[in-house]
Amino acid sequence: MKLLRVGPKGQERPAMLDAQGGIRDLSGKVADIAGEVLTPQGLAALHAIDIDTLPLVEGAPRIGACVGGIGKFICIGLNYADHAAETGADIPKEPVVFNKWTSAVIGPDDDVEIPRGSVKTDWEVELGVVIGQGGRYIDEANALDHVAGYCVVNDISEREYQLERGGTWDKGKGCDTFGPIGPWLVTRDEVPDPGHLSLWLEVDGKRYQDGSTSTMVFSVPQIVSYLSRFMSLQPGDLISTGTPPGVGLGQKPPVYLRAGQTMRLGIEGLGVQTQRTIQA
């Protein structure tokens, strides 16, 4: 299934994509694509619905973030060896963990704000993993059983805030609008191997990132298992799994975003995002 949320900001309603690409309204069946709806039982109930009986959403509504009520937005840094190399960092021996604040979450095609005073706002296309079955101390062998599905994430980053202002990475990662997700949550049954997906990103038509999840240092099962040692994972938690090379920081000389540009990015089978940059 491809699940999504449509409507004005703060008023999104749940929906499902049909085989023809039409948007079907799920609001008569569930309140949101969130929480218990993402558990194995919740997704089984959605699978059982005859999609042709659902109302068709007319027109071209705004698409919101594909998951509502995200509890934790957890990110993994330096998870592609070639990206670590372009930033001058060592390949990590354990996953590098940081957070994006949930106030950063926006829809896949919403505007991205360049923070006031920022001169080093950057892009990062990433595979997002949405937890369906919660748990702690999850065995790596069973980790994918805890995944509801996958989505595209643009891990927008302000490099000066992240790397030059002291403290942790978090303040350069969690600014408002720095977390576009979607367009769809693609359920796990439609993504048999998250470790072999192509992903790419363009700015103003120039392709900067063109990689594959096959070059991740830590796989999705490894990441889910690892994180569950330090926190309980809960339905609707979102994990962003790192980015391939080609970020602005890694260009020679570095290239950063400015207001009035367009980012376009996507992951094989998970859809495409398009964002315009504006000044905050």
C-alpha cells in the first residue's frame, strides 16, 4: 500500500493511492496515518479494505507529511562511507545518532525556509523507516518485522549551526521546515529489500546526489536493532538512515542553498519530492 495524508497544514486527512494513481479518502475508516494504524494489526485492517469503495479525492490537493503524530524523529549520520569521506569524517564504528525536532516536519512539496542569518543550508536525500511494531532490545534478525514502511526524507541541514557553533548536531538539523517527508508511506510488503534502492537529489535541475542504499555502512535491520538498545521504539517513530555523497558541504568549493531555488529528490519506488526554498 501507498499511504498518504492530504489537505491544508494541520488539517490533513488519511488517504491511500489506488492502482491508477488516484487518491482515495480513508477518513471514514481511520482518523490518521499514525500510531496504532501503523501496527501490523492496523495495516492488516487497511489491506482488507476494498479500495474501490473509498471516495476519490478530486483535484490536486496538497500532500502533507505521510505520517501524522510522529513521536520521535531519529537520524543516523555518516551512514554512507563515501559521504563520510567527502565530509572528511572517519567511517563510524557504531551508528551516529541525532534528532530532528518534530516541529521540522513538513509535506514533501512544501516550501523549505532558509533560517535567518544562515549561509550554509544544505540538502540530504535519505531513506526514512517508519516503525509499526514497537519494542526494545529488538533482535537484528527480526528487526524488519517492526517496520511499517518506508518514505523519502530530505534531511535539510544548516552546516554552520551543526558543525561550527558547539554542542551537538541537533540545532543544525531541526530548524522549522527541515524535515520534508513523503509523498507516501510505502508499506514494507512493497519494499522487499530496503538495502538496494536508488536515491537521488537535484538542485535547480543539476543532479548532486545519485546513490544507492546498498552502500550504507549500517543496514536498516542493524539500525532498528541498535536504536532499540537505547530507547523503546513506538508506532509512528521515524528513522532517517543517512545520505549518499553529493551534499553541498562536500562540493569543491562547497555549495549551499539560497532562497528561490528548487530541490527535487526521490527514492526508487517511494516517490518524488519537490521543494522551493524561501527566506524565513
